[in-house]
Amino acid sequence: MVKPMLIEWLRFRVKPELRERFIQIDEDIWTRNLFTYEGYLGKQVWIDPQNLDEVVMISWWESRPQWKGIPQKALDEIEEKFLEAMGIGNYELMEGKEYQVRKFAQSN
């Protein structure tokens, strides 16, 4: 039996001149902290060369309970550090979604 994996999909609007800084600070603050929690599997960052103010981040989690089990206080502290590093008004979360990845056994 294959366990479903959870995907966290986030779309941000970022000032174009700060896009690369946003991605690096996210790696240094958010990603580094999330890896300390059981169930966090990693992240991809997607950028659209035609839309310089958009960043999409895809994070993988082993399960929803592990993802949602992170204490809100910890999330608030991480976001506070991130906001301090990026500056107010330089980015905005536009959309967030949750998906499950389903895998089926290969038939021969």
C-alpha cells in the first residue's frame, strides 16, 4: 500500500526586483526551519520568466497531521523573522492550496 503524500501549494506576489532575495530568504528562514519538523520532505520554487512578480512554492509533507501539527506559535515566529528580513509590503501571499498525491501500483 502506498501512502498519499500531501502538497502545500503557495503563490506569492513579490516585487520583481526582490524576487531572488525572496527566494533566498525563504530558503534560509522558512525551509531551514521546516526541515526541523517530522514529515517535511522538501520544497520546489517555480518562477515564470514572463511574470516577474510571481513565485510559486511547492512543499511536500508525509501527512497532513504532520504538516498541521506544527505549533502556530512556531509558525508565527518564523513568519516574523521572514517579514523582518524581507520588509513590509515587499511580498504578499496570493493563494494557498492543499493537494494529495496518489500513487498506484504499476501493473505489468
